Amino acid sequence: MGKGHLHIYDVIRRPVITEKSHQMVDAGNQYVFEVQQRANKIQIKEAVESIFEVSVVKVNTMMMPAKRGRRGRKFYVRAKPWKKAIVTLAPGQEITLFNV
């Protein structure tokens, strides 16, 4: 593998499980993941399809900015920037990991 290639297990970092992500699962069969910043939509689609054995219809990605904190006049980074992927599955399919 070259420098630009990512293994499928390197692409997906973790599922994002929040109230909003649970609502997205119920409303539109959409699942949210934190992904590697270098990963593109095609790599994310292939990784989700092969790991969870589902068919992906659409992938939306966005960069989540760093969260800054402040103590007096000094600023510091509370959370590093990360890439979020919203994966839409075909109707009737689900990822059981989220249905806890």
C-alpha cells in the first residue's frame, strides 16, 4: 500500500452516538461516524459497506472545527478538529451497533 491508501479499519475511527444521531437513525436511516481526516467519500462508503455488510446510498462529510477554551486571557484547544461522516443506508437496512 502506498502513502495515500488507507486500510478500511483506519478510515472509520468511531461511531458518534448522541441524541441527534439517534434521531437521524430513526428519521432517515442515517448513521454518523468520526472518520480519518484524509478519507474521502468513496473510501468511507467502501469501509462502511465491507465492515457492516450494508449498502450505502449516500455519504456526507464535514470538518468539525477545534473547540477552544479560555482561562483568563489565554486560549487553549479543548478538542482537536475532526471529520464527521453521515452515511445514508438503503431502505430496510440497519447497523445494529447503534440500536443499543
